[in-house]
Amino acid sequence: MYNTNKKIIGEIALDGDKSIAHRILMMASFIPETSIIYNVPNCLDVNSTKNCLKECGISIKPHFHLIPSLEVKGGTFRNPEKPLDCGNSGSTLRMMLGLFAANGLTGKFIGDESLCRRPMKRIINPLIQMGVSIESNNFKLPISIESNVEKALSLNKKINSAQVKSSLMLAALAMEEYSKIPYDIDTRNHMELIYNFLDLNFRSTENIYVKKSKFKKGFRTQIPGDISNAAFLIAAVLLIPGSSIKINNVLYNKTRFGFIDLLIDMGANIKIDNIDDRHYEKMCTITAQYTKNLRGNIEINKNNIMRMIDEIPILCILATQLEGMTVIKDAKELRIKESDRIGAVFENLFKMGCDIEEFEDGLIIKGGKKLYSTNINSFGDHRIAISFEILNFLIEGKMTYSFEKIIDVSFPKFYEYMDHFIK
Ligand code: S3P
């Protein structure tokens, strides 16, 4: 159980959502006019996308503004002269492959150790079906692509990865005929919203249909605050007596709101207001306060997991503090994220004395037990690192090191915010 006397109090607007940032940067790069994108997060994953695009001849420069902003001028791509380094970012790699297909580019992709372990078959196979030549290390990095899309795609099986769906939506822009991309309705819909915003040849029913489109003119847009980063702060606030936080201009999108919806359902003291629906992505203010009796006994399964897939590590931390049992099923995907997140959560929590069981596709956590401080293994995974930093704070743990470099992948300001808001 927690034993800190400190509390978290503050009001904040977070840097832009990483998932949206990748996509909006890539889409702006198709447009010959200048686009201005406000609130671009300066995290390593998004920087990987930025660098890859620059290597392909796209101009991306800082735009002077109160919040970090970029000017992107695109329209003409060239083949990169050196291998493109996607770092830790699966989104960069998967979606850049689609962007290469859309623009007939040739190049080679590399990445860090974690990315080199991740399977890419789900994206490579459909691209090969479209006629693209791809060489890989048994469906892993390094990947060389020589893009020559010959036919539109007509898939029958639903895609249950937003990265793959978005990548194929990009590749489909190469052809005059519509590609058909069946997809799981719960996968995040940021690309669809951008396609509508840019008025491309696109429609979505139970399938997505996309074909070659004219990019009209440059745009200005603000990326809403990162809801996955908000989730960490909200979880901490709910658990620590006397804490409260107000998060302004944060993303409000049902495909990303699973964790917040679940918390509200558990009786969390959370208020959503100032919903701003003037833009293609909505924003809101989330106010969260310490909640004494959060309801335990929760079950995560195929019906609700997709909309909170990146929040499962922090949900597990929360589960250790709840009375009752948290059951996480149908979560096999977590084994192929930046680390094996099921294994990573299990190993760390088990070491700390948690009542936890591991299954191939999930975990069962019985909460309420006293946990012991120990050095955490982040497995080089940013979301594991941040989740366990929060648990460490909660139990006033005595870790002998922190995870500065790792958290830079998605939430470089995490430690700064914790220092600032901890009273
Ligand atoms: C993402 C989709 C999810 C998520 C990842 C970001 C995206 O992955 O886990 O962090 O931006 O589309 P999958 O597409 O593999 O489900």
C-alpha cells in the first residue's frame, strides 16, 4: 500500500499526443505548401519520424510560437541516402513503410534493439500483395523497401493494429483504384480523422476505402495534449490522498479514452469539461482528484482492451492498490510492444511482493498487499519505466537509479512535472 506523505497538485497542458504527431507530420509532408503544426512533442519517437522525413527531402523547421511548433513544407520526396533510423518507434517504422509505398521510394530501415525484435509481418505481407518489393530479416529489421505499388489492396481479414491500418491507408494513396481495408472499430482513428480533415479520397464504413488523392493546401493545426501521458499523472493523483490535477487541452477521442472511461466507471473523482470540438481531433479538460474507495474487481478483455492498450502497465500499478482482483485477458499483443509488457509487469511486481499471476495472454493481480521497494527493470520500455516510477513514488521506494533516457522516448518532461507538482 502507498505510504507517501507527499501529494500531487497542479494545473497543466501537456505536449502533443505522440500518436497524432507521427501522423500529422507524415501527412503534412505530402503537401507542397507550408503547414504549421503547434504543440509537437519533442520526444525521441516523434523525433525519429521527423528525422526520417527530413532524410527524404522534407523541410521541417521550428516555428516561433509560445508552444513548440514546426513548419513543414513537403510535396517532393527523394530516396534517402542512408538507412533511416526509426529508433524505438514502431509507429515511425510501420507508417514510413506505407509512406514509401505511396511515393514510390526506395530505402532501408533500421532501429534500436527493441525495434529489431518486433515482428513486422503484419505490415510487410499486405505491402507485398500490393506489389512492393521488401527484403527483411525474417520479417524483422533491417528492412529494405523498393516501392512499386502495382495494385490496390483488397483485404478480407480485419486489421486490429492502428499502426498497420494507418500504414496501409498511406500505401493506398499510390493507386487510382480504391483499396479496401477492413479494420477493428476500436483501433485508434487518428488517421481517418486527418484524411477527412484534408479532404482526401477516403471513406470508412466497416471497411476503409482510400485511393490516390489531391493534397489541396497547407494547414495549421494544434496537436491536443497526450492522453497516454495524462493517464500516468491521473493514476498517481487518484491514489495519493490530498492530490488533484487539472489537465487542459488534452485529447478527447473515444478510441483512446478506454482508461479514463474505466476509471470513471470505478468511481474515480474525474470530471471532463470544456470539450472543444472545433478541430478534427477534440480536446477537453480533465480534472482528477484523490478517490478514497476506487472500486476494484475489474476485468479487461477483448471488448475493452484496445481503447486502453498503452495504459495497461499503469493500470496494473493501480490494480496493486485496489481491494479486489484485476483480471487482464486477451492481451497477447502486449508481449510484442516495446518490451514484453506482460512479462515486465509480472517480473517487477512479483519481486516487490505483489500477489500476481502471469498467463500467456494476461495477468491477474490481487491488490491491497504491502509492496517492497526494489530496483526496477524497465526492460528498456518507456511505459514500464514511467509506470514503475509512479509505484516507486507511491511506496516511497529507494531505487538507486532513474530512467531519464528511457522516458525521453515518449514523456521527456515526466520527472520535471513530478518535481514541480509534488508538494
Ligand atoms: C499506436 C498503436 C498501438 C499502440 C502504439 C501506438 C499508433 O499499436 O500500442 O503505442 O499510434 O497507431 P498497434 O497498432 O500495434 O496496436
